[in-house]
Amino acid sequence: MKANLVAKLMVGAAIAVSATGCASWDSMSGRQKSTVVGAGVGGVAGAALTGGGVLGTIGGAAIGGVVGDQVGKRR
């Protein structure tokens, strides 16, 4: 039951972040876009690996953001 609730909250949060991010996406540089995408993917991966743990989600987002920033720097 708890995992189901966490999954629903994560989907809701992803939709909310996606909706607010769409308004400013065009004015972002390639590096900024890579950072945002990396943080999103890292957050989802961290949540999946830790069974929806908050620290895993935040840690994954932080690591993903750094990786995305470095990938965007090379473009």
C-alpha cells in the first residue's frame, strides 16, 4: 500500500514539474536542459533503487544533475 502511494505521488510530482518547466524550456541553454533532464532521470532511478526512499530520490537527482551538467558542457 505504501509503495502504491509513493508511486502516485511521484507521478503527480513529475507532471507538476513538467508542466512548470515547459514554460521556460525554450529560454534555457543546452547545458541547463541537460542538467534538468539528468536530475529527473537520476531522481527516478534513485527512487526505483531505494524503493521510493526520499534520500535515494534526492541523491539520485543530485548525482543525475551533476552528470547532466557535465554532459551538457561537452556539447
